[in-house]
Amino acid sequence: MQITRKEYENIISNLILETIKIEQQIDDILSNYFCQQNAKSEEFCNYILFNERITFEFKKDIICSILNNNYKSFLKNNPDFIPLISKIPEHRNRFAHLININNMERDVMIENKAKIWSGIDPEIELNNPTIELIIFKRFKNGKPRYVGYRRKDFDIIQINTIKVGGMLHYVKSLIFDYPVPPVE
């Protein structure tokens, strides 16, 4: 059964909303990590974190460095944190920016047994017209390349995104409860 347009829009909007929440959590953690005073924390956000040149990827790298240098036990106890948080911007950018192909183009791909690359599975073959698959088209070197997501892929991404949000909530409490003393 095909994913309906409404289901697709709900799935995508929920996933994008979750990534926004995660980025806000990261902003909060970083601002409080570097600035314990509320006024300075707000200033840090305004001048640095909310600058469009500071990407989610860069913020993720900073938080991972802080954890790796000062809270290694968290990473030891949560070995999937870095791989999970690293996938979030990749999926979010696909959902926000790639072209979702229409049913007619999808049917032609199925007929031609086109191969689809997925961020979840290394390869998905479209040989079953009933497969619940959303296909995005991107161009690489001027040629179309297709990225497919099944309903269960969306579920996995959503579960992992919520899991990362929970882990970040714990990281925030770690940093607030056990701050790293300043270097003198």
C-alpha cells in the first residue's frame, strides 16, 4: 500500500520538527557549557549559535568533542550516540530539499527494475509495485540518482531521532550537574 500524500507530509514534517528540537537542545547545551551566566549564554547564542554559518553538523561536532574530552563515560555507555546524531542532518536535508518523484515516474522505475540507494539499507530494488516507498530524486554530476525510504525506514529514523533527543536531554543534565572546571 502506497504512503498517501497526507501521511508523507505528516511523516516529513514530524521528522523535520524533531530535528529542529534536537538543534535547539544542542544550542542550549553549548550555550550553557560555554557560558554559565544567563546574559552571556543568550549573547553567545545570538552572536555565534544562531549565525547561519554555524551548521547543525558543526554544532554536532562541538558537542561530540565536548563529550569525548570531558564526558567519555556517556559515550562509552551510549556508543550509538555519535552514529545516530550524525545521520540526522543527512535525512533532514533529503526530506527538506530533494524532489519527491510522482507515481508515474515511480511506476516506470518499477517497470525498469531501477535500483534505489537508501540511507537505511545499502540498496532497495523496486520490483514490487505494492512496496510502500517514497522516492526522492537528486542529481549527481548531472545524472539523476534516487533515494528511497520505506515506511519502516521512516519509523526507524523517527525512533532514532527521538532517542537522540532523549540522550541530549541526559547530556544537558550531565553538563549542568557536573560542569567541567575552567582551565586556569
